[in-house]
Amino acid sequence: MAPTIPPSFPQGSAGSLLAGNRAPNSLVPDLEHNASDSSGHLPVLAAKVVAGLRPHDGGIYLDGTFGGGGHTCAILDASAPTGRVVALDADPAARNRAESLRDHGALGDRLEFVHGNFADVIALRDQARWPLFDGVLLDLGLSSFQLDDPARGFAFRFDGPLDMRFDPTSGRPAADLIRDLSEADLANLLFRFGEEPRSRRIARAIVRERGNAPITSTARLAVIVENAVGGRRGALTHPATRTFQALRIAVNGELDALAAGLSAAIAALKPGGRLAVIAFHSLEDRIVKRAIDAAAATCVCPPEQPICTCDTQPTLRKVGKPIRPGETERMTNPRARSAIMRVAERTDALLEAFA
């Protein structure tokens, strides 16, 4: 069931939105250098997101992963004075950040926050009666707020409860998976979602250690993994990185949500609208690439068939090549180092999902 949402944007002219020209102090003062918001949160590829989505005055945009609000600020800036953003986030804590941004920026109805997962865009749109969007952004990375809060259990550099849920009010925490899964299932999870080549060794160590005492903290799990693989040995990343990634993906059903969210995002775009997706590891980017390739395909006939008879109408057109952060951004924001963004544009081919 889709979450309850507040009333939609008022219908009619821009008179109910923020009037006048862009404020002298932009919400995002320096996109090229990835300026942070007041909390220190750094939006990844912010300038490239704006260039890819091409926000304009009067447009309506969906930020499917609000996080710290950096990308939302950039889109609002570029679409001033009357452009609007619907911001979604599965993390209920993001609501306070959105409300603070709306109040601080005197945005009024230009920003609407909805607690929900971008995979549920179709149901959410049906409830709120949003129009088709001029642009949709999906930033698949964790926000700094989640990573820097020990209580959320996403990071091994802090000692906190082994949780990892985007929405702490629903679902099972990572500690439950560590407690309940068999050694074989744990190994499969770490290999499938973390692409961890030492998954069996790590799973064996986890099962052995949980027999001595429950594994409920991030610090203990990180130590178990590090000991299992023989320490860091000069590696750039901590040996528990892939294990934590795998557990987080499994806890939140991220890959299934991404596949569903991409289909919904394509259907939610008006003809000419742009889709921008920022991925942070190969599992995500593979799904994004395949989804865009499939939607942009002009023929789905078998390769051995000499003449096309499928009459396929592509729903997307690829825009440019995949985009990665430049050296300056990677130095300023280390969390951006693995980011890759793909952009596509909606064609006028019909889709029934949002008819």
C-alpha cells in the first residue's frame, strides 16, 4: 500500500508559487564546485544534473531521492521563479530537512515532500494527481545524514546498531539477516549484492561468531569481516565495505525497487522530459543501463531475423555518454568517486501506465 501523502500542488497559475525573480542568494551558490548545503551535505554531480535535466521556469520535477536536498535546491534554482519539485524519500527523517529548506528558502508550494519510495511513483501519482513531469532524478547513493548517524547502522566507522533500513519504521534490520540466514544463504547474499569474492570465508566467520554472541553492532561485524579476510593490507577501502553494501541492498530491496522505479519514472515523464540516474556501483549501473537500452531500442526482433517486423516504438532517447565526476569533485567529495550518471529523454511513444 502506498503511503499517505499530503494534498497535491494547487491547480492553476503560478500565482500560488514563489513570485518574482530568483533570490539574490541562490539555494545552491556554486554548483561547479559542488557547494554543500548548511549541513555539509554535498550533492553529487549537481551541475551535471542541472545540465542533463534542463530545468525551466514553470516546469515540474521529481527528485525521487531527496536525501539532503542538494539536488532539489539545484533544480529549484534553475527553474525559478515558478518551477516546482516533488521530493520523495523513503527515510522519514528527510521530511524535517525538506520543511526546513522550504521555510528557509521561502519556497511556498514550489517544494512538496512526500515520504515514500520512488518505486511507488505510479501509486503516489494516482493519489496526488500530479501531472507528468518535465524531469525525474534518481540519486541512488546514501545521504551524508544516513552515513554520519551511528544510530542508522549504515557505516562501519561508527559503533551503532546493525540496522541499515532506509525507513526505520518498517522491515527487518540487518541484524536479523545476520542472525537468521544460513551460512550458504549469507555467502550467496554477500556475493550477489556485494560482489564479494571472499563471501564464503566471511559467511563462515559470521556464523561462527554469532554462535558465541549475537552480532548486533556495526563495529563488531566490521571486526569479524576484517579478521576473516586477514586485515586491510593496504587496500584503499575497508574490507567490510562490500559486506555492508550487500546487507543494505538486501534489507531495503534496493535492486527490485530500482527496476520498478525506472519503469515508473519513464512512464511519469511527459514527452521531451528528461530522466537522470546517478548510480554508485556496478549492480545499480547495470540495471540502469539495461533499462535505458531497452526503452531506447528501435527493434526487439531476434538477431537472426533479417527484416524488422516488431514495429517497436522507443520510449526513451539516450542523451550523451555516461558522466562521471571530475577530479576537483572527487577531491572535494570522496563519496562521489564511484558515481556515474546516465541521462535519457522521453519520446512521444504511448505508455499505458500513466494514461
